Amino acid sequence: MPREPGHAVYARTELERRVLDRRAAIWLDGAWQSTSFLDPASLGRVPARLLAGAGARVEIGGGVAAALSVANLADVRIVHLPLDPPPSPTLTQSPTALTDVAGFPLPGRSFYLSLDWTY
């Protein structure tokens, strides 16, 4: 089916401890997606991707916590797609922007700062 990868996996490991009498956590995560296509004829190829991320969260007080996370830690922006058939023996792959399932380029390394409140 166009725009739907055949396989997608997300995994996250997290370590939570009390530091200076405040709850704190750190994590690592990863997301893998298989190759997908933009059209039913399988002409517009979206390459498979593996992206890693990390983050940390700490309670500030009064139910408020702050988190800093980093997506796409390796700053992957370009992937190399094989050319089939290759136009010459020396030109067998083409650099292509890493894209989402709609064909739009994904950002490189991204930083997110967030606050959350629980009661």
C-alpha cells in the first residue's frame, strides 16, 4: 500500500532514579522503518531509516517536570539509494534526502525542551 511502510519498530529504554530528592530519568530510543513507496506503481521510493534519540527529565517541584530530548542524534539527512539498473559501473547509487512517508524531507538533529504538570 502506498505511503505505508511494511514494517515499523520503536523501542525505548529508560532509567529512573531519585537525585537530590527529585525524580529524574534518562532514556535512549530508536525508530526503524522499512522501505515504502509514494505511489501504487512503486516509483517514488522512500528509503528505510533508523533514527536514534535520547533525553532526560527531572522534577522541578509542585508536579512540574522539565524534559530535554534530542531526536535524530546522528543528524542523518542523506541516504544513498541503489540505482537499478545503474547507468554506469561507477554510478551505482544516488544520494537522496531522508524523507517521511509523504516524501517530505525530515529535519536533522532536533532539540526539544518541554514542561509537564501532573497533579
